[in-house]
Amino acid sequence: MRFLAIIISLLAFLLSACTQKDQNRPGCGDCHTALEHVSAAHDDCVTCHGGDPRATDKKRAHASLRGPANPSAPGTWADACGRCHRYQLERVTSTIMQTNAGMIRNIQLTWEGEDGRAYTARGGKHFDANGKPVEYAAVEDLDNLSGELYRKFCSRCHIGSRNAESYASAHASGCAACHFPWNDTATYEGRDTTMKGRGGHSDSHAMTALPDTRVCSRCHNRSGRIAFSYQGLYDGNNGLVPTSGGEGGPVMASGARNLVHIAPDVHCAAGMECIDCHTSRDVMGDGFAYRNMYLQTEISCEDCHGSAGDVPRYREITRENDEALRESKNYRQPATSGMRMIQTAKGRSYSNVFYQAGAIWLQGKRSGKLYRSKVITGTPEHTIAGHGRLECHACHSRTSVQCYGCHTSYDKGKPGMDFIRGEETPGSFSESEDYRMLYPFPLALNQRGRISPVTPGCQTFVTVAEQDGSRSKFEYISKFRGKQQLRFAPFYSHNSGKKAVTCAECHGNPAFLGFGQHVVEGNSIKGTLICERSDSKPLDGFLTMDKGRVKAYSAITREHSRPLNGSEVKRALSVNLCLPCHSKAADPIYRKGLNLRALDDTLHRRLLSR
């Protein structure tokens, strides 16, 4: 009898819970008759949105809504999403896509220099990668040009801020920025007639557990334009793209830009989406706060393809609470116990990349399609002596967007919208550029001490107009590391190809080494695209060579980064002595360091004399 009583009590509890759940929907459903369900696990309107489902009029029903339209916004996400998804929320609050710490810091470095404080979009206490507490100041308190630039120009691509005005770039704030995609016009186009066509809402009320590439494109289409490059799109110089017939490009983007088609990234061409390579920890963070994007990013090409000397690493799933099992539950083919999951550069398991039957396989998270990864370990092209410091994308990038001469004007006499403070304040930004290139691209040492492409970052000429119309600064080049100089930054364009840059191009064209467009005169290399603010400094490079002496005049703006030095430049150029006869990477002479004195032996002297 006691057992029966327990069963009856349990059934009564479950029935009351179901009744309560049903009571929460009908009140909302009286008006929102065809509104899409968020998902099978999110059937209760009130749990997320708040409000009163028993009210008979709209005003009372909506009086206590969270958001009100978006309960996942940072102001209310703790009471909405955080009630069930605390683990994810604690990661998102510290992800660099929410804090924008790297963007703010790099703007400071480029415009005025750091002031001794670390800033994030909203400030607050976080923990660094060592678990130590770090107090961040709010960018609202950064009272200078770099603070103004971030708040009025850059902050719209920040998941803490809603952007409902930019065509093809509009997005919600908070969790909904990725999981409730907006369309190009930022209007609701679902089945609910009370919401149909209303602006500032997601395309549908149905949740997207696995965001597609279009979601990433909402933000990653400016500056480095990596979402465009990945898909094989390019917006040209200020959107005025020359095409056959003189018409604009066939694809429309934000800012009245017209896009033309270029070769897409090899992974995109195969059908892979952004999330197929990037893990949730890349995007949503791992719970720690980082000051630069490269520190949070945990993946590398070598994870799936191996390096010159090491094959990819894997770890078998042996625990029922393994992260790969939890993360893959929405995939077409979820991971299972016993699978050998490939490890990221930070030593964590991918949830969709695994070792099986002697091969590395990647599963498309949304598509379920399997891709076999080519392992390059030990191949001749990847074991060339002297190439140990090369990043994969130094050779395999098809293009790299380079915007030269960014002219930024700040007019204190005009109002501008401060998207962090949510109000218009004095001061409005505008910008233009001089010149843009895709190829060739310069190489330098990046944050990891490896050779990678670099791009102007940012090559800013600043003009400031005071309220009376006078100019306190005109085409001013700000200081970096104690002197006025232009700047380049390490960059991965996300436009990779199977075919690498050829040996002859990289070693025979000084533009790849940082000399820009140039002429060679004896043992001197002179730039030809001259900066109008300095008649001795090319705009599209950072090195000059005068009578064999190499000099850098622009900086590389990341920790431990620098241009190639004179010795490195001369070693790279000296390979040209061998390339006419030894043009293939598989040639045995490239398995060890070059001995240029060999040119003096009998064989080479006889060949050269011909």
C-alpha cells in the first residue's frame, strides 16, 4: 500500500506539472495562435519570457515580460537562459565575442596607447586562463577617441548589443544573436499573424541549435571580412567593385556594398560551415577571459591535418559525461562511447572529428556529411628545411584582404549614436580608404613567433574636427611603441586553397616579404606606392632595402610580433639562386639547409658558365 501511495503521489505531481505547463501556453496562444515553438525542450512561454499567461488583455499579459522581446539579452539572460543553461551562460559572459576585450585593446594600441587598465564592453570581474580574478573597466569609461570609436563604430558587432538597422548585418543581442537568426531585413516572417513583418525580430521563433554560416556572416563581414572570403565573396574598394559592363556586384551587403565572386575557401567549397571547424569553446568561450582572440581560439590546421613531424592526436570517449557526447546530441550522427576523438591545439576533444579505420574524419555538424582529412605529416612539401616556423596559411591562403590608407574623421560638431550607452552624444565618425589588395600578401612573425600573412591593422590616418569647425588633428598618424608609425597585424583570411603559393612567388617576389609594390635596383628595393604623408615610406609595405641594408618603418601590432629582419630577408631571397634548377619542393636539396657555397664547386661552375 505504501508503494502504491508513492506511485499515486508521483503521478499527481507530474499531472499538476503538465497542467501548469498547459496553463502557461493557452493565454499566450490566444493571440499568438501560430507562433513557432522554440524547440521540443522549450515548450513553456513563461519560463523564458515571463509575463502573465492568465491575463485577458495584452497590457497585463506583457507587463512582466523579460527583455521584453528578447529574454536572452544580457540584462535578463541570467533569469531566462541561465536558469537551465548555467554552464553555457557562464562561458558566454566571458567569451571575447561578448567582452570584446581584444577589439577594445587593439583600438587603444592603434589610436592612443594603453592607459594601464583593461577594458571590456560592460566591465566586471572575470578569471584569466590561470584562474586568477581580473577586474575589467567598462568601455563606457574610456573617455578618448578609441573609446568613442568602439562605442559608435565597432560595438554593433558585439553580442551584448542589438543591431536592427544594418541590412544583412542585423542581429539580436545575447544568446539569440546566434540561436535565433535574423534575415537580411531584420523582420519576422514566421506564421504568427500578430508579429508578421515586424522589424527587430528573428526570422522565426524556432530556435537554431546549430547556427549556419549566414549567422556568422552577420558580424564577420567588416574589417578582415573573413565570412565573405570564406564563402568566396569580395566587396572591392569602398563597395565600388569593377565588373564587366561596369555594373555593381551581384550580391548586396550592408553599407550599400556590392559583392563579387572570388574562389571560396576549399572547406566551404566542399560544403563545410564555420561551426564544422570552430568548436563551441572558440565561439562561446571556455569560462576564462582572454585579451586577444588568438588566445581564445583553440583550433589549428594541424589538429586535423597533422604537422611536418607529428600526426593528429586523439582520445577515446570512455566517460558517460564526456563533453563530446553532450555537444554532439543535436548532430545528425551524435558521438558515441568508444569513439576516438581528435584533439584541439589546447588538448580538448572535438565533438565531430574522429579517428576511424586508419583515417581522420570530420562530420558536418548540421549536414551529417563525412569529410576525410588529408594528413600531410612527412610529405616532402611540408618537410622543407627552414619552413618550420611557417603557419599553414602562409602558403595556403588564396587571398588576404588588405585595406591600405584608412582615413578616419571624427566631427565633434555632429551627433553620433553611442551603442553602448544607448543615446546620441556629440561626435560622429566617418571613414574612407585609399587602396585595397587581395594578392600578394606580406608575411611577418605573428604572436606565436611563426611566419604568417599580415594585413594593415589598422593603418589609420586620423582627422579630428572640433565643435567650432577647426581641426585639432589632420591626417594624424598615432604613436605605437613610442613613435609615429603605421601598423600591420597578423591575419588569417579564411580563404585557403589546396594549391600553395609557389616557391618562386614567395622567394622571388619581395612583396611577400613586406616590401609592397616595388622596383629592384641592384641591391636596393624601393617602394612605388608611396604614402602621401611621407615621401620615403611605401603605403603597402613595411620594409625597405637600401644598398643591402633592410629597415622596417612600420610595426606589427601583436605581442611578440615583428617584421622579418635583414638576415631572414636575405636568406629567403637567396633561395632564388637554386630555384631555376631545383624548382620542386620534393627536391632532396631542400631536406637540409641550403649551402650556397656549393655553387662554387666544379659542377655548378660548369652549369652556370653555360
